[in-house]
Amino acid sequence: MKKSAAHPFIERTLAGLAAVDAHAGEAARLAGQRGLLQSLDPRVKLTGALLLILAALSSRALGVTLAVFVVALAFARLSQIPLRLLATRVWLGVFLFTGAIALPAVFTTPGLSLWRLPFAGWPVTAQGLRGATQLLLRAETSATWVLLVVLSTSWTHLLKALRALRVPVTAVVILGMTHRYLFLLLQLAHEHFEARRSRSVGALSARQRRQVAASSAGVLLDKSVQLSGEVFSAMQARGFRGEVYTLDDFQMHPRDWGALMAFAALAALAFWLGTRP
């Protein structure tokens, strides 16, 4: 009997860890592409995305929110970011989560009844359907812009851009350390399950799988707590105080200023069209 058939639980866990590592590698590759967003200053991308997200969230017109979403799709194509990646990482999850939240509004919002749900008899109102669609479209648009910025920018540059926009040091430190320890935990988990696989013989019962999962979680938590304290103490001893430093300093070029003005103009237009009576 092959080992992969003997304990598929461990094999599936290792495959999941490898998939997460592959996703991280793909994100780093996309950030290094020669695309439109990749060529812009990180501060410009971050500011532009925030302005367009605010415009989409404040808009009361479905067409305006949809237009901001279409602009995001155009930027994705020009930045060589596959739409398939956006669909699998953002659109599906946001649709399921936000859709579950917005679904009751379709039936509970008073207004013009379009039809009634079979068997239950619940009325589907035009106002409820519009409100649910607006909420879903806003969530999809915001998440798409956030992911575009993340996929087109290296993590260190993104943190530095946040500090340049006066985001508090505490928030930047939390983001940076969380990102670092997530990958540290992945490495520890991979090593732990590799060692477990090399010592396992025969198939694991349901009870044994639960024991492996519980014990692995405890061991990884203990290791991560100890290692995080050691790493943070070492960083503090070397002068780390929350600021992010990189070898290359941010410099605004003419294309960056042009892109910033274009972002501001698009956001202002979307805000005006979306909020006018």
C-alpha cells in the first residue's frame, strides 16, 4: 500500500499547505510583472484605490458602482492580472458571504412586489432586490480594488506606502508581523506533517485523525508563540520600531502624477454622478 493511500488525511493537509505556498508565489510573480499598476508608485495605487472605493461605497446609482467595477477589470487586464484569479479569490467568496447577508433584504424590504417565492409565499420586492444588488456590487468592487493593489505591489512596498499615508505604526506592525508569522506557521506546519507522515504506517481511523489534528494545532501554537517572542525580541534589539525601510525610496514620476490626477478625476466624477439627486 502506498503511503499516499495509507494516510490521505496527512496528504490532503500537505497538499493544502503547498497550495497556499503556490498562491503566495503567484502573487509575488504578479507584483513583478510589467503592467500598468506595477509601474505606478505604491502610494498612487493605494490612494487611487481608496478614492474609487469610497466613491463606489457612497454611490446610490447602480450604474456608477458598476462603472467603477468595470474600471477595475480594465486595470486588471492592463496589469496582466488574470480575471480567473479575481474570480476564484474574491468574487466567489464575496458573492457567497455578502449574498447571504443581503438575501433577507430581498423579502423584508417593503415596496413593489415583483413575484412571490414558491411554497413559502414570501414577496420579492423591487426595492429589496435593488438594495441587495447594490450591497453585493459595492462589496465586489471594493474587494476587487483591494486585491488589485495587493497583487500588483510587493508586501514591503505596500507597508511602506501605508506609513507614507500616515497609517499608525501599530497598524502597520500588526499587518507586517501577521503576514510574516502566517508564512512561518505554514513552514512549521509543513515540517510537522512531513515528520508525521514519515512516522505513520497504515491508514488512520477517524478518531486518530481527530487526535492528529488536535495535537498538531497545540504543537504549532506552542511553537509559534515561543518563536514569535524570540523573533520580536531580536527585532527590537536590532532597532526595529515599526517603520518599514526598503533599499529603494519612493519617487514620484510624471506618469505617477498623471495617474494620481486620473484616479482623483474618476473618483470625483463617480462621486458626483452617484450622489446627485
